Amino acid sequence: MSKIPNYHTHTNYCDGKAKAEEFILAAIEKQQPAIGFSGHAPVPFESWWNMTQENFQKYQAEIQHLKAKYTDKIEVYLAVEADFLAGKVSPANFATLPLDYIIGSIHYLQPESADSPWDFIISPKIFEDGLKNFYNSDIKKLVKDYYDASCKMIESGGFQTIGHCDQIGKFNFDNKYFSENEPFYQNYLNEMLNLISEKNTIVEINTRGRLKNLSEEFYPSLQTLKLCKEKNIRIMLSADAHTPQETDSFLDEAAEVALRAGFETVEIFENGSFKPVRIQNFM
């Protein structure tokens, strides 16, 4: 299979484990045609893995420098993965910056009884404790809050791609908390997907959960991808790389899953915008 570009990459400016140039060199070695850097954008509250404002400035300058340095060898793109938390931060806050694209993601929620934003996907224990303490173990309310936040982010706009859109199931091993087939879950999921379709937002197939052995599927699941196809939602492939070795992790498999879901094309970034290419081009 031909090498597939990766547009979701984190360096040591946020929670990645290497310098940007190391990722570029790895992608060149793997014969990937493009690499996009999507550092976690700054947030106005304490976070150990989002970029600081100082690092954000350095990050932008370095990626622009590397773009020029490697222009004859690989396409390099400057982006961010921007968080949404109502009233605090939004991908739209970064829409006027000279970025190639923006990934919008939900990593935090703000339950009524929480004193500060809750990073609900950082570990199984933090998820379990928050579900118990903030939601009185009511998984339906937590799932509703997650998808409500996702819908508000989509409505606010300012980004092209939504990151790991069903990641509320990150720690849902063996349906520990819910089944995707339950009506309450399908209702919230479909509400979000309908809005994604209306706004023409791209859904990424994010392979990181599989890489970290958190799931046998990708985000979103095959079942959800089939719904995306029914709703004419565009998709892209994403390794969510945090080390140089991960720039192509499971991308071939993600392309195969996209075909199984009924897709014929995936989005690639070229000449300033995303456009569809046939998945068979990568076969």
C-alpha cells in the first residue's frame, strides 16, 4: 500500500515525545507525502499537556521554518488541535491565525459540581472517579454532556476536522458503561453526526486508541463510520502521532476500515484546502 499522509501530530511543545524535525525525518523515511503538526492549543486554565502561550509562539515559528527547509522532500503543514469548553476556549479562537487547518476536539468537560475543567479521558481511574463524583454514576448524563459539548463546538465553527468524535467510549471496555446500540447513545450520537453533516465538517478516523491497546476499533467505530457514510460525512485518516515511529500507525488498516464502512474517498490536504482522493489510490 502506498504511504498515507498524517495530519495529526504532537511534538514536545505539548505532550509529544520528540522534536518536530524528528517526526519529519521519520515521515520521509516512511515515504509519507505529507505531515501535519497539530499541537494542543493553549487553554486558559492549568494543563500539563496543552502548549503554553510561549511554546505556542515557538511552535509556530519552528514549523514554518521546517516547512521551508523540507519543501523539496515532504509537505509540512502547521495546524493545532484546539479544545472547546463553553465560555472558556474554542477552536474559533484560533481561526484568524496563519494555520493550514484546525482540528477541534473535546478533552475537557465542566460538570456543575467540578471546581475546574475535568480532563475526563486522561486515565481510567480519573474517568471512573469523575463519573461517580460529578455524575453520581449516571453514564447517560455524562454521555449527554459530552455530545452536547461536541454539538456546541460544531456550531461555533472555526475548524475543519473534528478529532476522535466518539472518544467518550475510550474506557468503555467490553461495554463496561454502555452499549453503542442503546437508544440513548444512538440519539446523542446521531444528533452530533447530523450537525457534522450540516456543517460539512470532516471526521477523522483516529488510530491512537488501537495503538495504545485501549480499543479493538478506531475512533469512530466501524458502526459509527457506517452512519457517517449514510449522512455523506467526509472522513480523513489520522495517526495522532506522539512519537516519530507513530506517524503511520495503523493508517493502512484505517483505510481498509473506511472501505468496509462504504467510503470510496478520504480527504487529503493540498493547496490550502482538504479535497477527496480515492482510497484505492493508497492500495
